[in-house]
Amino acid sequence: MIRREGKRLNKGGEKDRERSGSRSGLTMRPGPIARNPHELYYLRMQRMREKTDKMEENKAKRKLRVCVATCNRADYSKLAPIMFGIKANPDEFELEVVVLGSHLIDDYGNTFRMIEQDDFDIGSKLHTIVRGEDEAAMVESVGLALVKLPDVLHRLRPDILVIHGDRFDALALATAAALMNIRILHLEGGEVSGTIDDSIRHAISKLAHYHACCTRTAEQHLIAMCEDHTRILLAGCPSYDKLLAAHHRDDYMDIIRNWLGDNVKEHDYIVALQHPVTTDIKNSVKIYELMLDALISFNKKTLVLFPNIDAGSKEMVRVMRKKGVEQHPNFRAVKHVPFEQFIQLVCHAGAMIGNSSCGVREAGAFGTPVINLGSRQTGRETGENVLHVRDADTQNKIYHALELQFGKRYPCSKIYGDGNAVPRILKFLQTIDLDEPLQKTFCFPPVKEWDISQDIDHILETQSALAVDLGGTNLRVAIVSMRGKMVKKYTQANPKTYETRMELILKMCTEAVIDAVHLNCRILGVGVSTGGRVNPQEGVILHSTKLIQEWSSIDIRTPISDALHLPVWVDNDGNCAALAEKKFGHGKGVENFVTIITGTGIGGGIIQHNELIHGSTFCAAELGHIMVSLDGPECMCGSRGCIEAYASGMALQKEAKRLHDEELLEVDGMVDLKKAESVSAIHLINAARLGNRKAEAVLRTAGMALGVGIVNILHMVNPSLVILSGVLAAHYQAPVQQVIGQRALTSAQNIQVLTSDLEEPALLGAASMVLDYTTRRIY
């Protein structure tokens, strides 16, 4: 761990304390005397304790002087949450604020005023922009900033300078601070965006002493750039702390109407934000023109924000005015929108279009559909809400993208943050050792692919999933780690009505998310396992089992995603059991296998070529309803002769009650069954073990029915493995293997039947949907 130590005690102070004696009662006498070894030892120990106490006292009094420098409206949205966090801890930090760049230009909204409105004292305002909006003006602006910054930094004398991102203004800040021996904390290093911003961002990273990055991939990029992994914090994006907290505001419609007019509706307008690409100005201006033409043709209310101050912005504004956008009834062109209001506008938009990083970062947290145009964000990690139009060379192509995306909603994404970045960054700042050498050291060669950097020890987090299992009796929620460990589990009785059930699900999930922070678990998403037929693409429960009432035609994804700001995956319990075996059980590494759940009902899942089979109407692998008799007992599905009507826990319980009523169930050695006691399948199984021939016949018939059904499965999909899961699995393994040997085709008779080793297949399967998807969703 990095530590910040106090100043060392001077020798005179040590001598004074030697003369005054120690707290142990030993006193120093004048003149040379002989001391025994024990006395010398205690004196030395006392001096060491007093020195340590003094160092701790100096350390406690020392505040870290942090200077935050902001250049434009975009970086302030990332820096403001950190500034509020620093200001809220006056015993630990002193905050200084420096404002420069486009903050101070009227054409870009004089956005320094929003910093003042947030009640921050601006220590210095530096006019550093040379107007012209071309390449030469950018270079001259960097030079002007380098001329003005030394006086400011010399006067403020910060312990550390906090810089964000990839702007040319930030490059000037990093250059000045590095040359003046001021420590630099760089936010959002290691990312890739495909333009000159990449070069600037990586240059700042090489000048910076510490890094707070947003994603695991960005962290690995910094390590590959030879940055010291002990000085890299995987924090997430600070803006997510604010935007997730302010996601639901009661007055969002007032904000929308204020910016777009009284007649606009939620999800029925577009936010457009396109910036110039400084390495290809001519093409980026052309794309901007095509975008405006497509938006005019699309004929929806649109909020157009002016581009940033990069080279080429002047030409883009000319195009906008040439098209008459500012006078067009469908458009509202603005220079700046306060971040809190901008969040609401993006959150409730029908789509966002352009090439702003907000589209590939912040918009994903709301599931807002995004059309990303051109090359400016090439290489960025994105959620599934982003549709890329990299060769935006025709109006028709952009128009078609609008048709595909407008009005859709996607699962919330937390690729760039989970709302806890600021606490991590503040802890990181507190651990900076101001006494360690200022000179950077680089780690050569780059860390190998399998070497994974860890967060600093006191905030080390485990990537985890939130798993939900809706059974006929109980509702269960669990925090599940990447390795399949149940970190914590919660169980409640499953309510009988939709309203109370959803309320309980959200309450239990919210409690688990809060607990996850204290358990050092980073929740990547939510997986839901439920009985019945499910459309996993839409997150909708189509038809439930009779065991779960009021649970058909239910969109379960949206309320959970909206409440937790997390992506949500949903599937039925049989499919989840198969996914659990694939990731954590006997199915790991097996390309084709079938899982059968033997519990209250009979269900299962089929894995073919490493993929789960759902079918055209999502009722594939309804294995419990394979018919094994034309005139068998009635099943809960309404048909007759299904496997479930013979072999499920409910079927066995029904037979146990029949035998009990006929006084044919009890045998010697069984505990007497009172009339009031509920007879269950367990009583039937125990009776069979004790030699009850009637009970043995029932179990034999059940095992035969299940075995015949599995033979049918073998002949249809030809798996290489059958896994029996659930409470009855151990009782059915032998009879099923026997039926396969007797009745299956020769080529299928040697297929192995195993019982599952997993204790919680439904929860583990729900978790696996999250863990498998979120860890591979990098484009």
C-alpha cells in the first residue's frame, strides 16, 4: 500500500526527550553513568514509540492539496463529482479549482458559470483559447496555456493536479505540471477512440504519475504502456456517480418541454451531438451535413448541441446555419445544457445520434438507443445500445439507422461505471505518499496477457452477478462470484400476487446490491430464473406454471433494470440449470448435452454446439411435457401421459397420498403418519426403501416414464451426456440408465447419465447469463 508519511523528528528533539526521560518511569541522570542492557532497551523502545506517535500526529494534520483543472463542459461533468467529494472532506483535502479553455468563451456558453453555481471557488481563470477553430489555433492555444500556467501552479503549489481525458488543453496542463514536478492524477486514461484524441490521451498518461481508469480493458492498456500497475485504480467513470443517482427525476417531462417545446413526448425526440474529427476535418463536416439532412427527413423533434471547439467546428456551424436548423420548427439548437438536465434529455430520448463519447458511455447506462457516426469513437467499448455507422457516406444509410434505432430500449449497461467511482478515487488520493520519489518509473516489459492487475487492496472487488430464482414456493436472490461461489443468499416466501412479488424482488435485489459494496463485490448485472415459458430476447415471461400465480405476459427486465441501473437477463429454470452445468458443472467443455430437472415439476435445457436451444416460440426443451403414454395420468399442462405426470415430485406426492388414504403406504420401520400430517414424495421414497412393494411399483413406473422420455431425447438431439438435476435426481439415475440400455438405439446406449453436483443450479444458471455476457461484450 502507498503511504504518506510525516516529517522526521530532528535530532535536537530526540535529545530533549532523552533528557526528560520515558513514560515507563525511567529517568536520565546527568553525567556519564553505567546503564544496564535492560534500561537501554526500554529507552530505545520509548524513543521509537514517541517518534512513531509524532509521525502519526504530523500525518493526521497534513491535508492533501488537490488542484482540479477543468477545460470544457464535458470534462467538468466528470470532474464535478470528484470536486464535490473533495469539498465534503475538509479534514483530508484542500481543493483548488483552475478554469481554462472553452469554459470562458461566450460562443460556447460561458460554462464557467455553472461551476460558480455549484458553489466552487475558482482560484484562477485562464483565457487560453486562440480563436480560429483550425489546427494552427489548437497549437497556439496549447502554447498560450503553457505561458500562463506556470505562474498559477507556482502560486497554488498543489500536491497533486487532477486532469481529465484527451483535450489539447489537458495536454498543456499535464506538460506544465510534469515540468514543475507536480504529481498528476489522470482520469480516463488507457481508452481508445480512433482520432488525434488517442495520441493526446496516451501522451498525458505518460506524463501522469497516477491513473484512475474506467474499464478493465483501459487498465490493461495502461499496463501494456508500461505504467506501474500499483498506481492504476480501476474506478469507473465519475459521471456515473451523478447520472445514476439522478436517473429518475419526477420533473423530467418539464425539462424535456423546456428544451424541446410543450408538444414533445417521452421517447419521441432525438438528441444530436456531433464533433469534428481533427485528423479528417473535411470528411467529418460532410458526415455532419448528411446527418442534418437525415434528421430533417426523419421529421422528429431534435435537440442539436453545438460542436466543441476543435478544429473544424466553425465549418460545422456554417453547415448548420446553411441548412436553417436554428429556424426549423423541428429543431432546437443550443450551445450548452446543464449536465443534470442533459442526463434527463438523453435518458428519455427516442435516440441519440452523432459521435460524442456521451453516446457510447453515459447513454448506455439508460439503455438509450444510439447511432454512432464516423470514426471518432472507433475502438471504444460499447453496450448493445450502440449502432455504428462508421462509413456514414450517404444520407440514406444514416436515415435507415434512425429507423432501426428510434424508439427502442436496451438493457442498462455499466461498462463504464457502477456509481461508486468517487469513493474509490478519494481513497486512492488518501494513500498517495508525498515522500516517495517524484520521478516516474516504468514497468518493462509489458505485463503478460495472463497477468491481471488488481485494485489497491482495501477496495479490491470481485466481479459478480446478482441471481434471482422464482420458484413455486420461494423467491431467492444471491450474489454469485465469477467462480460460482455464493457470496450471500437471501430467501423469502414467493408472494401470491404480481404487485407484492415485484415489490419483494426489487427490495431483495436492492438490499443485495447495497450488501455487495460492503462485500467488495462489483455487480455486473442481474440474471433471473423463473418457471414457465420465457422470451429471453425481450425479458418477458410469456406463460407461467400453475405454481406461480399472476405471472404471465410479464416484462420483468424493465422494472429491475430501471431500479438497479443494471443489465438484466431472463430465462426459464430448466434452461438456467443447463447453463449452470455448462459453466460450473459436468457440462463444462461438453459441446452437446441435456440437463433434466427433477423436482416439483420436470424441466430441462438442451445445449447444442455450445449454445442453448430456445426454439421459434421459446418452448424448446419443455422436457417434462414429452408424452410417454397416450392414456396416462392427467398432467398440469392439460394433456395426459407426460413425463411430469409420472415422475415429478407432485406426481409422486399424489401417489403417496393415494396409498396413504388406502392405508397401503406405511410399513414397519416408518414413522407413523398422523392423519393431519402432509404426505409427500419423501414418504413414498422411504416406504420403497423399506420394502413397500406398492411404493416400489410407483417409483419403478416413474423411473420407466422418465427413462423412455430421455430415450426419445437421445434419438432426437443425440447429446453426448445427460445430467439429472434436482432433489429426485439420485433416485432416477439407475433406472434411467437401465431403460437407455434396454430401449435406446445401439449408437445411443452408451451415453452416460450423471447426477448434478451443483447445489443451486437455477441460481448459478441465472448468474452465468450475466457472467458470460458482460465479460465478453467488447466490440
